[in-house]
Amino acid sequence: MPKPPQPPCTKDKETQLREQQEAEIKRRAYRENKQNARKKVKHARFEEPTDVSPVDLPRKRFYRQRAHSNPFSDHRLDYPNSPDTMDWSKMYPNFYDSELGKMTSKVEIADIGCGYGGLLTQLGPSFPESLVLGMEIRVQVTQYVEDRIIALRNKHAQDDYKYDNISVIRGNAMKFLPNFFYKSQLSKMFFCFPDPHFKQRKHKARIITNTLLSEYAYVLKEGGVIYTITDVEDLHNWMVQHLDEHPLFERLSKEWEDQDKCVEIMYNSTEEGQKVTRNKGSKWVACYRRLPNPEECV
Ligand SMILES: C[S@@+](CC[C@H](N)C(=O)[O-])C[C@H]1O[C@@H](n2cnc3c(N)ncnc32)[C@H](O)[C@@H]1O
């Protein structure tokens, strides 16, 4: 939607600069405070209650970051050498059996480029027995989602559903997915309103490409589903074209989409999707089933 014309700025440069600096100091102090709370929760042993008081839901304006992050640059990301060395226990402590010394479940649902976590917070209660993970490349956005989850867990600590099956990790899904997930581990992968990278020379940065689809097929189990939604028709056509061309994916019908509860959740729950609804934009959905590997169909 075109932006309405802005009134001319009446403040002099010095005042503007001072206000910006003051706002940044405030943002930093707020984030530091949250970071300390986050550290306490992360470093607490499972059986120890933490003294972190019920944390309020974080405020998005303190976590703003540039809209785009270059998926090809070195973000100094931490990632495990292999899924065997990934420690999920601090992220999903209620799914860790300390006597057996192992997790009782594996991550099954991944929201790739989860943004501010709207989808996670809806998928969690809909699949309370499954572990749901958001992967997000931007630092501050990931921190926002971490803080949101801490706050939800504290707020619902006494309820039947405690938001203990959702978590978020900072990561570049275009580089390291097989470091986090075993072959055929996932049953659902969501790509909601991915960055469109409009310019032709930037298309290679799109999150759906032929090569990446082979990686997604590796971590998805047979019968697993890739969900896509976007408000950019050109990107929708691109994703459909690449998925149609890939031998390990088959498009699911409109009738299937209409009866699937995740499609409805994905349509309404993400922050980007809600923005599109507010602006009365269109949303395009395409879902694909992971087919068996050719050598496995006899
Ligand atoms: C337009 S936003 C959509 C966020 C969310 N899915 C929603 O619908 O509200 C796209 C998100 O993908 C993240 N992202 C882009 N490339 C990524 C990558 N390679 N790995 C993980 N996250 C990525 C961006 O930082 C951004 O938060």
C-alpha cells in the first residue's frame, strides 16, 4: 500500500539526533534487562525453579531490526556439527527425561523464517504433543520470540497447556538445516510470507530453490507437508513452479487445503499475514506432500 505523504519535519537535526540517541539508549536498556532474564532461564537447571518473575509479554518496538538479512553472509551463527550434538533439552525442558538423560520427543514441526512467532504460538496449543521450532535469522527478532515464549510459559505455568512444546532458534535455514535435523525427522515445514527478493539478480536468495528443496526433502519424512503462503503473486508462482518441478513433491488439492487445520492457522496467525489482512491484500497458499524416494517405491 502506498504510504500517506509525511508532514514536513519541523525539528532541527540536532534535536532529531538527540531523540534518536535517547530512544536507542532506552531500547538497549530494555533489551539488556530482558537478556538477563533470558540468561537466567537458559542457564537454570531443569529441576530448579528460577527467580525470574512472571515476565510481561515483550514489546516489539524494542526489538526492531532491518527488514532483510543477507542469507549468504557469515552471521557467526552457532550450529551443531550434526543432529547428534544438538542439545534441545534447555529449549524444551519438559520434554527431557533426566533419568534417561535424553529427550522424549524430537522436533517435528518447523516454521522457517518465523519472524515474531505468531504461527508458533498458535501451532503449539494445536499440537501439544509435538515439538514445534521456529528458525529465524535476525538476532533481535529471535530474541523477541524467546522473550515471548518465556513470558507465555510463566503466564501459563499453572494451566494444562504451558507453551512448553514451542521454541525458537537463531539460524540460517538456507545453510544448516541438516546440521539440526535428521533425515526424515520433520512432518511439517512452514514458509510463511518469505522475503520476496523482487529483483531478478536477487532471486537466488529466495528460500525456495531447487537445491534447497532437496534439503527440505531430506529432513521431511515421507508424507510430510511443506506449507507456503505469500502475498506476492510472483513469488507464489515461483514457489509453485519450483515445487512442481521437484520430483519429491506433489501439490495438495484445494479440497485438502480447505480441511487442513494448519492452513487456516497459517492463513490467520502470522504477523505478516495479519498485516496483509489489515491492508486488504491477497494471500496465495500452496501445500505440497513429500513423496517417497524413487528407489523406495517398488
Ligand atoms: C517477511 S518475514 C515473515 C515472518 C513470518 N513468517 C510471518 O509470516 O510473520 C520473513 C522472515 O524470514 C526470516 N528469514 C529470511 N531468510 C532466512 C533464513 N535463511 N533463515 C531463517 N530465517 C530467515 C527474516 O528474517 C524474516 O523474519
